[in-house]
Amino acid sequence: MKKSVVFITTFILILCLTACGSKEITHSIGVVDLPLAGFHGYKDGLIIETDALSFMQQEVNTIENAYAYIDGDLLQLESFETEIKLNSDISALFEEFKLPIKYYIYKSTVYPYANIDYKQIGAQIVLEPIPNNPENILIWGSAVTKPIIYNVFNDEYNLIFTETEDYALSYAGISADGKYIALHGGTSYDILHGTAKYYVMNLESGDSKQIPIPEYDKNKYTSYTVSPQMFIGDKLIVTFHFEHEPNTEENYSETYYYDIKDDKITKWDLEKSFDSYQSATYYGGYPTSHIIIKNNWEKGKLDLYNLKTNEHFTIKMKPFMDIVGIPNESGRYLLGGYKEMPISYYDEGNAVYENTVEPYIPVFIDMEKDKVIDITKHIKHFSIDKYKGCNISFKQWLDETHIMITYNAENESYTEILDLKNAMK
């Protein structure tokens, strides 16, 4: 089936937010029917048409179309094109570098995508949306000497941080509301050798604060590293690693909440370690980067922890069972599969598991109630790995109750959105 445009005339959908007195601006050409022909992935709040290989490798460059799913309707967004001009003071490529881009505006946020294959420029430029900013985008990467904020309308750009000689973005990046950004700065030597100081900057006011370091034994521990993990509202989760060079066995890590408004750090009061958990994004879990996962084959157990809500969910099957899957936004429901992983042999007391060729058994799990749900009783034509009798090649959660799937029919790919609310009752 081909998509059909219900509203042909281009219009601008403006949603007024009376609570804050501001407006959300979305540029759209209308509502379209499902399924969509081709492969689509969900990234940073938009459904984008791309090829499976580039999206799975997170190397999304050029895209054909972009969509937003709102209250059961799939909105096709209007595309705009411009050319980003980077002068020699910021570009590491040429005296003046010009990058054609395509962008979309959804909920007062600019979503930019390169309109050229990065292989043609031989270096990486990352274009990133700034949530709730209808004009500016973030540009960084190896082809840019320093991260900048770029205005797609007036072709102007500014350095983000000017308090230090050099700076770079930290892993935590931008907060979900677009208010804060985490970075580290110092001299070029500091950036290169990991001795830079870490900061949080308010993008609205331009104010910045250095992340404070917790008390530690300076006579015993010779160095430390700072790892900003994730913004949670006005707090930043930060892990500190303290090193004892004479005896590395005494090295330790501690995780804290950094309250940006109060400029205070509070030790994380939960027994969760980022070192032992895997981010849900590893499993293709957009928009669930705030969920960390721990898989225990030996016990046949899977633990999910929601960083935003401090909720912990667990599913336990029989021992030597591998449970995999992608959690929904809260972490309560898991869409995935399981199979037995028997021990092949022991190596110095450590179990080495047999890499079985058996396929995973599809499963939909209520993590809160620790039970498996028969999805076929609730969603017509859907059995997790098949849809309408066709193989599903890719699936992602869009929000708490909706998943997006790509299935293959007659040598073509199609994208569909399914509502799983009935299965969650």
C-alpha cells in the first residue's frame, strides 16, 4: 500500500500552551495513511524514512521524509532546505565549508539532517536538535573545531562555551527540555588528556556551573574522572571514578545526583551501578535511554531500572535462560524473546555459556507483575516476530503504548504503528 495525503494544502499547525503562554509550532503537509512504504526509524522524537543499515548503525545522514505520531494520526512534516556555512575559524575541513541540510520543525524544535553523504567530506559532522528551540541546532563532530549553536534562518553561529580555552560535549549532552547542556573544558591539553573540568550550562541564560567533586581521601587517591550520565529534570546523574595507582584493586566509583539549581551533589541512594548495567538504547530502545538493563543468564533473570522514576522491574524465568527485549517508556513492559543458554564448561570457575543456534521464543512481558502476556489475543495479526503472516525485521517503541514495526511483504518493506493498550490492561 502507498501512503495517501489526506490534507493536500500545506498548513502550519499551532498548538497553544496556555499554561506557559508560549506556542508550539509544527510545520506539516497533512495526515497520511498507514502503512508507510519503506523502512522507518524513530529517533529524537521523529519517525524518519531512511535505509535499515544506516539507521541500525546510528549513521543516519540523508532522509526522504519525516513524520510525527499524534493522538492516533500520522502527520507528515514539511521539509525545508538550507546550506550551513562554516568558516575556517570553526571548520576543520576547508577555508569555508558549505553543508546542504534538510530540516523539519516539530513542537518548536528544528530537526536537521545532512543532505549529502558524509563519505564525501571525509569527516564527521553531527547535527542535533535542541528541544524547544525553533531556530537553532547544535553542531559538533570531528569536522568542527568546537561545538557550536547554529541558527538555520539567519545563518549565524556562536560558540557554546567561552569560559575556557577549549571545550567539548560530555556524554550526557542536552537535557530533554533543551535547557541544559553538559560539557568539559580547559586547555587543548586538558581535553586531550582527560584533565578538563566538567560543567553544566544553562542554554537559556548562558550561565554555567562547574560540577562539584565529592569529598575523597586526597592522600590515598591520586586522580579521578567525572562521567556525566543523564539529565533528569533539573538534576544531572554523575559518576565519579577514583583511582589509587599503587593498588588498582582499591579503585572505586560513586554515583551522585547533581542538583543544578542548588549547586549541590547528593549520593545516589540506590544499589545500581552503571558499570554493571546496559543502557536500553543498546537494544534499540528509543525513547528509553533513561532505562538501564541487567541480564543474568545463570539465574534466568532480567532487571530494568528507570532512572527518571526510580522504579525497578524484574522478570525471572528458570535458570540458564537468556531474556532479551526492548522496554517501553516506563520500563514496565518488555517486547522481546527468550531462549535457554546452557553452560558449556567452566573456565577458572567462571561459567561459559553455550551459544545456541535456537531462535528466541517471542514474548511480551508485564515486568511489574512478572508475567508473560499472550499478545495474539489482544493485537490482531501480530505475534511479535510476524505481522499479517510476514516477517518483522525491526521494531521500536514510540511511547508508553505504541510500537512501530517494519515488516517485509512481496520483497517490499512497510512500516506500521500498533497500539498495545489492550494488552496492558
